[in-house]
Amino acid sequence: MKTTNINSNANAKKFHRNYNSNSNTNISRDKYAKSKQIENMATRLCQMFGNEQYFAFYCKVFWKLPEATVWQLAETALEAKQTPGRLFTYLCKKAGV
């Protein structure tokens, strides 16, 4: 009968990290690109509605809602003649921002 030492088996099967070249190493670069894209789209919304002071809110809208939804809400708000910016803010908050 063969006896094995538990400690020797545990030492033989140590955990080794698997560093492969297929991992995503540019996560921060992708996040920077997304934030830059969101800033550009929020700037376009500011220009559409003529209110630069709500830039931070527009960035938040693009982070939380899908892009197509935001542009659809903006199109709906632009149909209002008096206050499209206010209507857009109301629609965004109603959509879950």
C-alpha cells in the first residue's frame, strides 16, 4: 500500500497565473474613447438645444440610456416649438435617468 503525503501533493499543484496575449490590456484606452465619444454627442445636444449649462446632464443621459433612444427623445423634443430643452429633460427623466 502506497501512502502519499498530503502536503507534497498540495505543493505539486500550485496555482499558476495564465498570462496569455489574448487578454484585453487596453481597457482604460477603450473607456477613454467611449467617454470622448459621449462628450462629443453631449456637445451636439448642447448646440441643438442652445443650453451649454446642461452639458453634464447630457453626458449622464448618454451614459445611462442607449444612443438611439437619446436621439429619438431629442427628435421628439425638437418638434416642440417653445421649450425643446425642457421637454427633452422631462422625457429623459421619464425614461429613467
